[in-house]
Amino acid sequence: MRPGAAYEQAVKLKPRYATALNNLGNAWKHLGDPEKALEFYGKAIDVDRSYADAWANSGSAHLLRSRHPDAERCLSEALRLNPQSVEALCNMAWSPTANSKPPTRPAKRPSRLPRRRR
């Protein structure tokens, strides 16, 4: 059985099963076809607009196609739905448009400890 065949069968049995649609998108992305992956991520999102993983995966596929504004939009939606989405956070780090602002710097630490008074 080729990769994704079980998901294709699941989608045939239950065409509005968002998890199977999302996973079929993952299979296409891993096979090197982010356009086909985006098709299935979009179908998963159409079925369940609150499915954060499908939004994050869609953002990842857009990054592969260098569609940075689309990637940022999808990843932002994934983070709105699930602020703890590690995949969305990690992929957001690769988006040049999301990183156009310089990162905030932590407070400067002293170069050495102050001397103790006796």
C-alpha cells in the first residue's frame, strides 16, 4: 500500500473527516507535493474551521512554496486557535514576514558581579 492510500480510503468512506483530510495533506507534503497538500489542508479547514493543526500544516506548505504572507496568515490562525501549537510556533520562526521586526532583547546583564563590601 503506498503512503496515503489508507487516508484516501478513509476520505472515500467519510469525505468530511477533517483528520483524514489533514493527514492526506501531510502524506502529499512528505511526498514533495505541497500544492496537493494545500488542497487537502484546505478541505480539512472547510470541514472544521477550528482545526488548528490543519491551519499550521497549511502554513508549513505555504512556506515550502515561498508564499510567506499566506504562511503567516495560516500560522497566525493556528496560533489564535491553539496558542501552544509547537508546529505553528516553529514554522512562524521560518517566515521572513513574521520576523521582519527585530527580536526584543532581554535586559542587559552586568558583565561581572559587584564587589562585596566588608
